[in-house]
Amino acid sequence: MKWIGAILILFTCTWVGLDIARNYAKRPKQIRDMLHALQIMEAEMVYGQEPIHQVLNKISKQLHPPLSYMFYDISVELKNTHEPLHTIWNRMFEKKWHHTAMKNREKEIMIQFGQTLGIHNLEQQQKQIHLAKVHLQHELNEASEEEKRFSNMFRALGVLFGLLLTLIFL
């Protein structure tokens, strides 16, 4: 019976360490997705001159969840209501952000970007997109560094902590 408990403790601690490491790996991928979304938005708005709800719908089809859901919900809400875009944008990012592995810094960048979305001419909008991309690129570099530093550490800590608890309880 002790061995079953020891194996369960070891398995649980290892799983927790792997889960934390997985979140460190998800963050750079999701920031890359957000940068990709901004590139698509720039191309569709500036060169294709598509309406914003169609642009957001196209973006949602090219991203991975949970970001695809956020952009899709914004496009549907924008099409179905008469609320301003920045209100819908803020509400959706606040409501759905906890599903992502990203931090509040990235959320603030996107919310600030959303405040400018649709109120400027195309040239100014393109500048706002570039500004958001620069800030997200900085966060991507930082997230990649954190992933390198902490991902392997949490994997190892999960296993080692499980072994420590197992030795203590046996």
C-alpha cells in the first residue's frame, strides 16, 4: 500500500512540474500567434481594406485556440451589436484572457491597441499595429528567455520534489 501511495505522489508531483513547464512553453507560442494576428490584420485592413468584423473573422480561422475564440467572439459581437469596437475588444480580452498562458503585460498591450482600433486612418492604424508588434516582440523575447530558464527547471523540480516526498513518507 505504501508503494502505491509513493507512486501516486511521485506521479502527481511530476505531472505538476510538467504542467508548469508546459505553460512556460505555451506563452511564446501564443505571443507568436498574436503577432501573426496583427500581421494579418495589417494586411487585410491596409491592403485589402476589409471591414473590421470580416478581418477579425479571418484572423480567428488562422489562429490556434484560445486566441482564435477571442477574435471570433469579437467579430460576432461586433456584427450583432452596435457597441463601439474598443468596448467589445476590452470586454472580450478581459473575459477570455485567463484561458491563455500569456501574462497581463501582453493583455495590456492588446487592450491599448484595441483603444486605437478603427478610429484612425489607414496610415495611422498601420503605425499602431507596428507599435503593438514591437511591444509584443519584446515580450516574446522575454517569454522565450523565461521558457529556456524555467521550463527544464520545473520539470526537474516536479520529479525531485516527488522523490523527496516519497522518501519522507516511506
